[in-house]
Amino acid sequence: MILKIMPLAALMLASPLAAQPTVPPAQPASQSTEEEGLTGTVSDEAAWQDLGIAIPTFPTNADVATQASAGSTAGLGKALVRVITDDLKNNGLFKPTGPDALPTPSMAQINAPDFPSWQGKGTDMLVHGFVRANGDGNITVGCYLYDVSLSQQLVKGAWVVGPSEWRRAAHKCADLVYSRLSGESPFFDSKIAYIAETGAKDHRVKRLAIMDSDGANHRFITTGQALALTPRYSPDYKQIVYLSYLNGNPRIYIYDTETGKQRLVTQSRNPTFSPRWSPDGRWILYSMAIGGNTDVYRVSAAGGQAQRLTDGPGIDVGGSYSPDGSKIVFESDRSGSQQVYVMNADGTDQKRISFFGGRAATPEWSPRGDQVAFTYIAGDFHIAVMSPAGASMRQLTNGWQDEAPTWSPNGRIIQFFRTEKGSGRASLWQVDLTGKNERKLPTPVDASDPSWGPVLP
């Protein structure tokens, strides 16, 4: 995989003209305390939606044929911008105008925009860029963000990509714009692992699959001969841990995304559930039922003897590490119904945190550390969030059966799967922390158990 981030000096040489002076980066939005609940970025989305962001086609210095699926560099210039526009539009914060409604700028205008013309169109922010074919077959993509009212360049970047990786350059540009305008971490250049489901309801074939964060570049990983469940990306993106059932026996495998090989971590004849990585990639957390009692265990990612972390009556299931690895959030019915608990990483100091009525399951700690997403069961199944102390619970979705939340790399969007009432068909959805912006993700077949990986390096 080729994706090289060019330094600013190289960008100046690659671009047609000298760059505009930059301005200091935006400061991150203020954070609230745990007791206050959601962070300040949740309620200020209206101001961002008012921004008029124009993203015209990226021109090229010469229309050269490439091996990219979008064709020549001229075709790539429009295809790239469509991906950038969709990224910014689909996250719920911005309402950009894409290339089909805008004139294509000249190469000379990339570093010297016609600001009066864009001001006359009511544009607040302008995204310019270019596409250039390199002599080695790779492609250079430049990306510039301008404040039209100030006639200033805010940020710029450039990436060298292989022809098959052009969409990554588009996601990197969208990440650049998103981070500069919102003050938040990026998330578009990331991948999703999930379980692809086909076949009759009583004979479902469940395969491990992966795709880009926008649903592109879909690929099946397993054949479906063995049941695959609950995948999770490793912190370094090189591996996926998942649960497999072959002939009724559960096994936890680690699949190497670079070599395509997999290795067995642990196996048992006892029911096993929900393997999860520790933040440092050293441990695999999972649950196992023995003699009617289900507990949370951890095992080295290299395999070996498992360590039991819970040891009480009832069902202790799942588990998700805090970002610093010091604590684990999990679900348990020890109080008489499914609720969310927190314990130290070694299993000590177990305490219940959900006290708001109904049941709570499948908790997942935010990568920011400030919230826990979970399945809220009150008649129907919904996606909800609360602080790690159990405060400020908020229900985000109203589907009939929404479950298994997984966080975007920046902790602002939650992905989950939704089961349709009656048909039983499952699909992937996402919702932002306001609960106002829901979106269904495209998948070629039914889909469940999503796992959103970190931002790609």
C-alpha cells in the first residue's frame, strides 16, 4: 500500500504556484467534565451547518491515463471531490456543495483563488486541489482549504498514492478539512469490519468482511464454512480478532490483514463470546460460560493460559477497555437484570454504573474516554450513551432492534446494526451524538456486528 504524506516544502514544489500564508490551527472545542455528560461538540453543530463549503473539481496539469478505477487524472479530479463532498455531508456537521454544481478552476487558481467570485456566490469556505500523474505510475493529490471572507489559506496537504488507493487521498483531504473546521480528530480514512449475512433465517451464513468507512472497497475475508462473529480491529490495524464456530466448537482467531493468514488464540468446548483487544494490543478480552456461569476472561494475544477476571454468580459478558487500558466496562445480570458494570483491568473493584431503568448491554468505551455507548433495552432495543460514571444517559436511536455500538475513531459517531421487524434482515447504521443524523451504510448483503477501526496511518 502506497500513501505518502508530503511535507509542506514538497507540496509547494508539487503545486502550481507559491502557497498562501497559513493561519494558526483551530483550537479544540472545550470539553465538559464527566458529571456534565456529553462534550461541548455535541450541541454546536448548527453553526457548522451554516457554513457554505464549495468543493469544485480538482484540475490536473495534464490529462493522463491511470490504472485507477476512476480513469484518467481528469476523471479522478471529479471522482475525488465527490468522495470528499460525501464524507463531509454524511457526517452531519456540514452541507457542502460538490463538483457537479460548480465551475472547474484552473490550475493557476488552486493557489490563487478568485475570492470575489466565490464571495458573490455566498461561499464561506473553499476546498481546492489538484491531481497529477507521477512518472512512476503513482498519483499526487493536493488539497487546500481557504476562508473566502478572509481571503486566506487555512490548511493544506498532499499525498502520493497508488492508483488503487486514490479514495484514501480523498478521505485524507476530507479529514484535513473536517479537523481544521471542527477542531476534532479525523475519522474518514478508516475501515470497518463486520459480519456479512446471507441465507435463510434458520440457516444463516455469516462471513467476516471489511470495507472503507463509506462502504467502498468491500471485501469478504472468510468463506462462510465456519460461523464468524464479533470482529474487532487491532490498535495497529494489522489484525482482526473474531469468534468462529466450527462444528459447534468456539475458537478465537486473529486474522492478519497484510498476509491474509490467521492463527488460533484459544479454543474451548464451552460457549464463548465477544473477543476484544486491549489498547496496547497485548491482551484479548472475552467471555466464556462454564457450568452455567459466564465470566469475563483475558488471554495473551499470542495465546496461552487465560485469566478469569470475574468470578460470581450470573452472567458476566463482553467487556471493553478504557482508552488508557486501566479499566474495563462489561455487562452483568448479577443484580437480576442486564446492567453495565466497570472494573479495574485486573478484575478488582467491580461496580454497577447503570441505574436508569430498563436493561443495558454490549457496552463500548469511547476512544475519547468520556462516554460509554451501549444497547438500551426498554421494550425495544436502542443505542444510548452515558458517562463512565453512569451519568447523563441519552438515548440516540428509536429503531425496533438497534444493538452492538462501535465508535468512530474520533468518538463523535456511533455505528451499530439494525434488525428489521418481521423480515429479520440486518443492516449497518450510524448516528452522531446529537441523535439527529442517522445514516444507513451500503453493504452488498445483510450486515451485523460492526467494528470501526482507528484512522489509518
